[in-house]
Amino acid sequence: MRETIWTRQRSAAPARETLSREQIVKTAMEVLDSEGVGGLSMRKLAARLGAGATSLYWHVPTKDDLVDLLIDQVWAEIDVPEPELAGWRSGALLFGHSLRSAVLRHPWLPEVMYTRPSIGPNAMALGERGLVLFGAAGFVTPHEVDLAMGSVMSYVLGTVSAEVATREMVRKSGRSEESWVSEMLEQAQSVATDYPQMQESVRRRTSVDLDGELTENFVFGLDALLDGLQARVKK
Amino acid sequence: MRETIWTRQRSAAPARETLSREQIVKTAMEVLDSEGVGGLSMRKLAARLGAGATSLYWHVPTKDDLVDLLIDQVWAEIDVPEPELAGWRSGALLFGHSLRSAVLRHPWLPEVMYTRPSIGPNAMALGERGLVLFGAAGFVTPHEVDLAMGSVMSYVLGTVSAEVATREMVRKSGRSEESWVSEMLEQAQSVATDYPQMQESVRRRTSVDLDGELTENFVFGLDALLDGLQARVKK
DNA sequence: GACAAACCCGTACGGTGTGCGAGTGCTTTG
DNA sequence: CAAAGCACTCGCACACCGTACGGGTTTGTC
């Protein structure tokens, strides 16, 4: 049977090799991950794709929209375990760590995340799985499930924003982590005169193990928050 | 006694009325608070001050440095109560609320906060008073004091970043809060097909009271976190 | 062969931060 | 009183940005 005007799909010229939204998104992700949000311009992106700058606008309405696509791409990388596997509490812990490491892989995310609403498909799927996980905790009302999940996301994103910020400062300085940290501490020490508590706090931070320190920060607060949430579930 | 080269201060031409760093900072703050970070450009700022664009560069090395000054200005607005007044727990609660409302007054802060280290004088003073407050809680080690304070700041900043983001989206839409919220919910509802938990979650949020909802979010998580922290102090 | 759809892109516009160097008024010095 | 020098202002220019516009090329369907 011949296809009617209704059934046949518009397919004029798909042959010659062409730019595609997927390809643009993929390349933009590479640029963003390696050069940060300041390193992404439509002209540079197009050049890297061997195309003219304004060609991109055929596939993507606007740079902001492109960034939206990239953000949603990140949401897809995040694990949210099913509560049956290991229970709510450790599931939430795992979710938190997964969210953190996704942001560490894409350190530009905090800078752009808040500029537009997150209602892409992957954001939705993430939310869905999160609600299932937190729903299994046994909160008294469904509303509390929303609140609990929201507070965990806020905590993780807040912590990891600060973390990413320091890591980016190290990276941009172009120096070694060790030397950056030690100079930073020195500088902080010198600014902290007249502030005894701060001075002590800086002095305590003699560790050169930046990774370990940041992870400890993260885990400490997340544990405390989850403890507080657990106290709110019905016994 | 005649002043020597060493004692005399350089004071060549302070007479004619002139731009000042304070004035620039103050005006920039007004622009930022009312138009957001995208609305601040050196040219516009200079115009508002009745000056040429590049005149500003005499008083401020760079736009980024200007923003640093503005950030530190915000830190000065935050209350950190002395622990003697109401105890650690309610002091921390008050600190959190104070931090939140400062950010709500300066919604541009999350966007720029993480781009440079915060080691201005007001940031230092804030840290100092915070450490005193959290120090009174009775954590086992001083290191835990650092961790506790850090996690509260991260939670507050994370939550309020999201909050500010939605408030800014409402503002930029130019529409009424009510109409924006209801359209947003509608849109979310339509995207949330196939996601039953999300759909339910959106359906639950029938409240038009955005303020109340955001405050509830904030308080819920902060309470939980403080509960979790309190469980870590020595009995 | 005609037509249209899909796609590419050069040009241009209005914006950005800021380096440079010349100019202008004031204070101090000789 | 003249000269020197400092504090400060600012027009111009450069390199970059996002993207609207409109004409061009390729490909497929009639």
C-alpha cells in the first residue's frame, strides 16, 4: 500500500553528511568539561566541528538551549538505586555520591544549573527514581518525601559547588595541587590575623590531601543530614 | 618638626570631587540587586555615575575584583549570634536564616560566589563568629566544628541557590507570581507523563504560596541537618 | 526539469572587558 | 611664581561575544 500524505514522513534531504544535534552536544560537552563554561563559544565550537559559526543555529535555537541540553545530559549520568537493593539509607548515600561525582566530572554545572528550570527528560527520570527511593524511607506524608529529597539534593549541590570552585581554582592556577594548597593556607593565615578561631582553623588544615579533605567534608554533612531525616520517618 | 619623606603621606590632589571606590561599589550593588549580574557592565555602571567607562579602572583593577568587593559586602550583612544569647542550636538556626535572607536580598550572589576564593575581611569576620558559635556546641574535636559549620553553610547556600533561581525566573518572566507558578506546574505536569511519582509530586504542589513553600523547604532540611549535627556532640 | 525542503554560512550589528596614551586639574617644590 | 609631579579622567581601539538575516548549495519528490 502506497503511503498517504498523512503517514509518510517529511524526509527531504537526509543524505549528505551533516551536522547533528547529538554531535554538537557531544563536542560541546568535551569543550565544557575541559575548558569550563568560559571556554565555550559558538564560534569555537563550530570551528572544532569544521563548520561555520552560524550553522549551529540550524540545529540548536540558542546557546542557552544548547546548555540546557548539556545539563540534562549530566542528569542522565546519575545513579539512583532501587530501594529494594540496599534499603533507603544506603541508597540515598549512594545517590549523593553519584550526584557528587557527576558534578566533579562536569565542573561547569553549578555555574549554569540555576539559570533555567530543569525539566528535561533526564531530569524528570532522575526525579522519578529519587522519589521512589525516598518514598521507601517511610516518611509520614508524601510531602515529606519531596522535602527530604530536596534537602539532600540541595546539600549535595551546595557542598559540591564549593568543592568544584576550589578545584577549578587549582586547575586555572596551572600549578600543582600541593603548591596551590600550601600557598592558599599561607595567604589565609596572613589574612586571618585578629581572628583567632580562623587562625586555628587554618592551622588545623595542614593536610595536603585535598581530595581526602573534600570527601570528608562531604560525607560528614551528608551523614548528619541523613541522620536527621531518618529521625523523621515513622517508627 | 618637619615631616620626613617617611612620615609624610602622599596626598597630592584630593580636592576636586572625584569618583571613589566606595561610591562605585555602592552603585554597582544597586545595579546588581535590581538588574542581576547580566545587567552590570562597566559602561553602564560608569554612565550611571556620570563618568567615562574606563575611569572606573583607576579605582578598581578589574570587573572581577569589583565583584569580589561586592561579595564581601554581602558577608557583612549576616548575623551570627553569640552562643551565650540563645545557645548553639537556635543560634545556628538564626545564622542560617540570616544567611538565607541576605542572599535573597542579593540574588546574584550564588552566580558569582564560587568564582573566586572568599578571603575578604568580612568573610573572615563571618567565619570567625561562626566558629565561635559552632564551637560552643560541644563537638568532640575542633575539626568537627569546622565540618559542622561548613555543612550548614553548604546546605543553606545550596538551598537558597535553587530558591533564588526560581525567584529570578519569576522576576524575569515579568508576570505575576501566581500565574508563573501555575503555568510552571502545568508545564511540569505535561512533561511528567510516564513518571507517576513526579506527577503526584507536582499534583501535591497546588499551593500558590511560593514564599511559604520555599521557606518550608528551607526550614525542613535545616532542622534535619541540625538534628544530625546535634547527635554528634558529646553528651 | 521544476520545486521545495534541509542545511550551510558570510556578513553585520550591537554588545562586552579592558590596555594604552593623551589630557586636566591640583599640590608641592625650587 | 614657575615648574614639576601626582591623582585622576577618558576617547579610542582591539579582540571577542551571541545571533538575525538572507542568499547559497545539496538532496529528495513530483
